[in-house]
Amino acid sequence: MGKLDNLGGLRAWIIWSVTTLYVITCFAISIAYGVTSTFIAKDLGLSLAQVGIIASTYTWAVAGVQLFSGSLLDHLGVRILPIVSVFTVLGGLAFANASSFEMLVLANLMLAIGGAFGFVGAGVVGGKWFGLKRFGIMFSLVQAVGAIGSYFNQNAIRYTVETFGWSASLNGLVVLITVVSVLMFIFIREPRLENSEPIVWPGLKKLVSQVALCMGRVMIRPRLWLNTIHAGMIFGAHMAVCLVWGPIFLTKVGMSQPEAVAISSFAFVGMLFGCPFWVWLSERIRMNRPITVISAICHALSLLYLITRPESAGSMTFFIIGFFSAGTAMNFPIALALVPAKLIGAASSHVNTMQFFWTGVLMAAPGLALSGTGFWAFLAGTGGIDAGNPSLADFQSSMMLIVFAVLVGAVAGLLTKESFNHRLVDAEPEPASMPACGSRELV
């Protein structure tokens, strides 16, 4: 078997760092569309509806793959991460050199395959290489690095796009992703531990059966679905505003594209501070439901302020929006409290899947409302508008759909039964060896 690995040692930090770099590059390429969408739309002649559809393609595809990524990592191990990173490289190349709407859609589908494994993969690496006792700490570090990385990435990409143009900037980003992918092939592997069994290919039929069993045991729980509605609406609103419609909306009131992107990026800083704050507060008051409801209502009010008073919007406005949207960090401990300990990974994957699914819906909805026809235009009251030249009032009406979605999330949080679980806060950590989600031990 060779020399055993030391959990939390130098090799563990190297592997975790490489995986976290991959998360940052995945976030960067997804954020890049929010920065470049106006330029791409102008160069390729895209409509506002197409701009929204392209953005939502990535998030919907991530949601579909995300549904199974956690379980696949459990069964196939972390060595699958370098393989899926190749999809990120290929998708980035197609994105950077796109010449049509269809090519942009295909690029986002490939990027989604790699992106769906990035965040969850970094969490799995942290649990395996640092032990389950430090799993939560390492996962929170990934979240923190990802949030602050998103802030700097958004501004760095904005600067390079201004200087070199969107295609050259994205090609430069692809070079960085390629370097990270090579590092993953070199360094990432399973830890060699005493009594650990090698991960072997179980066969396609058995793998599909195990993953389906794992997800089925999660999806039959109604309270988890209410929790995921809250998660999807809050997270989806955050991403839709920060990455796509926030910058577009601010340019409509006279800001330059670079200034609008810079201001919108402060929502990521707000989320950086908000995520640990809301989780800390819930543990202090030993309740979950008030946190999810109050943060959602405040999120809706801050979005309403942005929409109705866009001339007053600044970096602090978006910081506050991000701070209150960070209430979605509560959805993971709530999910963990609603399932047996051995279903924690599947429950977390379920939450993340619904977050990306509703992000796709909310990214597309304002653009479809601005088309002036159809269901979303009816809901927003924008039917019959001049789709080629929508007014500020039309933009405000379409973005109110996002506010209504957040309020739906608040109601879902209110209907979710109080789930604070002292087991998750006070108990000793699980032993490092846990059965896979397809194991009969979970019955």
C-alpha cells in the first residue's frame, strides 16, 4: 500500500489548495459572462432574452449534474475531478471564441459539467484529507475563498475586458484554467490511510442504482423540499442580480459598464461576511427558522430599494444585498438536521441542485419579461412593451419578479419546521469512516 498519508499535513494542504483554485477558476469563468454579456450581445447581435437564456443555461445544466455529483464523488473518489476539469477547459475555449448564440449555449453546457463538481469536490477533498472533524471548517474556507475570489475576479475581468476585449480576456482565463487542470492531474488522489479500501469501478448498473437509492431517500422528505425552495429563491436572486441583471440595470440608469460591474461585485463581499454571521447567530439563539425568514425579508427590502431608487445605488447597497442573501447559508445546516447523519452528502447536494435550478429560472425571467410577450411578461406587467428599446420602468417591472421570488422563499422558510439540531452542534464528530450513500447501513 505504500507510506500512509498524514491527514492535515503538507500534502493535504497542497491537494486542497489545488482543488480550491479549481473552484475559483470555475467561479471566474461563470462570473465572466456577467462582465462580458453586454459586449458579447453587441458583437453577436443577441437579444435581451438570449442574454438571459445563455446565463440560465449554465445554471440549469449545473443543477442537473449537481444532483448526482456528490454521490458520484462518494463512489468514484476525488480522482474524477481532474477528468471533469477538461470539460471546463474545452467549454472555456468555446466561450472565448464563440461566434453565435448556439455556440455560447454549447460552451455553457460543457462548463457546467466541470463546474458542478468543483465546489462539492473541494468539500469532499477537505473531508477526506483533513478528516470529518474538520470537514465543516475546510468547507467554510472554500466558501470564503470562493466569495472573495468572485469579488476580485469580477473586477479583474472587468479591467482586462476594458483593455484587451472580451475574447482575448476569456482566452487568457482559459490558459489559467488549463494550468490548474494540469496541476489537478499531477496532485489529486485519494489519501492512503490505515484500513482504507481502494476505490474501484463498481460497474455502471450498480453505480446508477446506488446513486438513485441515495437521492431517493432524500427526495421523499417534504420538509427538505420547503428548505430547498427557500435556498433556490434566495441564492437564485443573489446570482441573478449580481451577475446579470444588476450590471445591466445600472447601465440603464446611466452608469458605465465597468462602473456597474464594480459596484455589483460588492454583493460578494457582503456574502463573505454574511454566511458565517447567520450560521453563528443561529447557533447563538439555537434556532434556524427566524434566521431564514428575517434574512429573506431584509433581502427583499434591499432589492426593492435598489429597483425603486437606482440613482442612489452604490457599493454599500450591493454589500447589504449580499449580506442578507447570505441567509441561504442556513439551508445546509437545516438540511443536515432533517436527515440521518449518513445522508448528509445527498441532502447537501439536493440543496445545491435546487439553488442552481432556481438561479437559472431567475436569471432568465427578467429577460423574458422584457420580450413583451409570454408568461413572464404577463406576471411582470410588461406585455406589449417595445422589446427593442425597453424603458427604465420596464426594467423595474421585470426585476420585481426577483423580489417576489425572495418573498416566496421567506414563506417557504416560515413553513419549514424549526430544525435546530443539538446533535450537529454539541455532539462529537462522526468517525472518519462512513458508508457510501448506497449502503444498507442507511436503511
